Amino acid sequence: MSLSIGSSSIPPAFGPVSFSREIGVLRSAFFGGLAGLLGAFLQGSSVSSTVGSGMVVGELVILQAFIILFVSSTLVIVSNILKYPMPTAFTVIGAVLGTGTSFNPGILWSNVNNVLFYWSIIPFLAITIAFSLSKILTFIIPSDYHKNKINYLNFGIGLFVAYTAGANSVGLAIGPLYSLGYNLNYLLLLGGFSILLGAWLLSPRIIHTVSFEYSNIGPRRSISALGTPAILAQIGIHFGIPISFSEAIIFSMIGSGLVLGKSNIGKKKLAYTIGAWIFAFALSISISFLLSEITRGIL
């Protein structure tokens, strides 16, 4: 599951950086994964607690944790093959809800509703914040500002976004295991290294997709496209809410791209991606529930 996160949630942080063509796709994937490792180890405990014990009544069992990780990681890996950034948070939380309906006496709907509400407003927040930042940056950074300085700034922000992505996303992988009593520091380190490997080895397709197919943005606007998801993810970490970094970065890139007009948005690609997200969430719930019912009946 951590490999899947590295291949889907971390790489979009370096999409705008790769778009500048100053840093290659493979190098971007490596640096993004390394920053994700640090974020996972230093700030990953908050979301881990939510996923492991904050969504359902009672404790997760070993078989339930296996189904959650198996279903969600499979969906994310398939999405990577198909070049559609899959919100890992959607698939994991969907699997938690699907298995929880079968294994647990109830769902903690107050916590679930908080997560769903934050997810629902992320597109609007991301577009608004990124568009506003882009407008502000056009006044702060002059048009003749040295290109290399802008690219270095993009690279630094990209590292911070990848760091935040690792901190917010690693709990999606280790949360079910943490609830089983494993040592948290060991799990954070294991998840972080797996995120690094996933980003480096499996992510070039997603980096290319986010860089060139969603919104053609320049180096200044990519600063706002990167900074906005980091803000949204840090808010999520504070409240223990896992977010989809694919969702946050894509809509931030769109908000930044709107500075040049609506024609700058890959509308067809975006529509297919949103449909895939909704379908994946429902599919994750359904498959995990059916597998839970079948395995419980057999065992």
C-alpha cells in the first residue's frame, strides 16, 4: 500500500516542477519520494490514528486490515497503469467503511462526515487559493525575474509538498496495522521507505500526466499550484483527516491555470478523472464489503 501511495500521491507534488523541464521526471520522482519518507516518519502519526481507530466502532481485526490494504492498493496500482491519479484516501477510507459494515458493530459517522465534508470542499478551496496566489505572485515576482531562481523556489516548495504528502498519506497504509498493536515508529519508517521506492520506481506515468495533460502552467503559477495543496494537507494533518493529494494538486493546478483562461484546462481528462474517483470510492466500499462477508462466512 505504501508503494501505491508513493506511485500516486507523492509524484503530483513534482508535476509542476517537471513541467518547467529543468528537472527530469525520474529525478523528480526520487526527490519527491525522499521528502515523502521524511514527512511520513516525522508527522505521520495523526492520520494513522484516524484510519486505524477513528472510523469504526471497536477494533480492527487482522483479516479486516488485510482486506482494506489489499483492495485499496490494488485499485491504486491499476489507476497508475491506466495513467489516472487515483485518490488513495478515497480507496482506503472506502475499504475501511466496507469492511467496517461487515466486521464492526457500527460506523463512527461523526468522524466520517468530517472527512467527507473536507473532501467535498477541497476542490473549491484549492481553485480559489491557487488562483488568488497566482494573481498575487504576478505582482510580487516581476516578469523579468531570473528563471533559475523561480525554478529553485519551485523545487523547494515541491519538496515541502512531497513531505506533507508523505505525512498525510502514510497513515492510509499503516493505520490498519497500527490498530493491531504494531510499534508506530517501526510502521512509520517502513511506510516511509516504501513510499520512497514507490515514487522512484512506479511514478513516472503519473508525473507526466499531471505535468502536461491537466493544465499548462508556467513556473510562477506552479508556485501557487504547489503551495495550496501543502496548506490543505497540513490542515488535514492537524485534524487527523487524510486527503487526496491527487485531488488537491490537480485542482490547484487548474486554479493557477485559470489565470490564463478556461481554455487552459483539460476538461475531458478532468471529467474522466473525477468519474474514476467517484467510481473507485464506491467500488472500494462494495468489494471490501463483499470480501468481508465471504471470508467471514468461510471462517
